[in-house]
Amino acid sequence: MSNTIYKIVAEELGEAINSTMSTYLIFIQKEASLKDAAIKMGGHAIKRLLVGNHENLEGIISITDVVKVERIGEDPRSYSFT
């Protein structure tokens, strides 16, 4: 992007984060499978899940993380998302 576009976007983004952030947090347990994560993301039409619970956030997993593991052909049990 050109500097002009960045300046225009920055001017429009002067609102506080809490005016646009998600407040409905969706968690998945770290012991869940990648398949479970993909199904949960699809069911909620989201691209990221919080890993852990409301008391203990351990990480974030994205649909990109799931796709990377699938494309690389790695053993998902050996893949670290944190």
C-alpha cells in the first residue's frame, strides 16, 4: 500500500478498539484435535480460536495454522501453536 492509503486508513481508524472488537470469545481446549478446531471455526464462521479457558489463555490457533499442518503433512501432535 502507498503511504497515502495508510494515512487515509489511519484517519478512519481513530475509534477506540472496544467499539469494534469481538466480545464473544470462543475457546478450545489444548487437547482438542486440529479437526475439532476446524469444525468449531467453521461452525462459528470464525478464523481463530482461543486455546485454553476463560481463566487461562494458552494461545491462539488460526485456520491458517490448521492449513499449514495439512499442507506440510506434519504430524499434528508435534506441531506447536504457542
